[in-house]
Amino acid sequence: MANKKLKDEELKKVQELNQKFLQAKIKIADTVIGLFNTVPAVDAIQEQFSDLEKELIKEYGENAVIDLRTGEVKDPETPVENGENK
């Protein structure tokens, strides 16, 4: 059987598609690595938030409502049933 060879145009297409495929795999890998690097940072932020939340609860009460834009602290609204406060 004689050796066969791809036409130049076919070889070029295969090489281009292979290169695109490899680039896509690298991009996915970079994204996953970035995710693994970001998760611990998110965990740390959540822990800091939890600690601050505990401090604010001690200072302003468990049900205080804080406006994150202005810093205003309000008491929770009393639920209204049948149009009358109970």
C-alpha cells in the first residue's frame, strides 16, 4: 500500500482546528485554576463578614436593619396583621 498524504489545504485545516482545540483546553484549565484560587478568598471574606455580623448584632441587636448605602440602622418593622399591630 502506498503512503498517502493530506493535501496542503486539508493539513492546514486540521492543524488550525487542533490549535484552536488546544487553546480552548488551556482556557478551561486556566479558568478552573482561577476558580480554585478564588474559593479560599471567598471563604475568608465570608468568615470576616460573619465576625463583623456578630459584632454588629451585639451593638445594634439581632434584628436590626442596616442600610448598606448609608449606614443607617433601623429597628425591625413590627409585622401588621389584619391592619392592627399586635
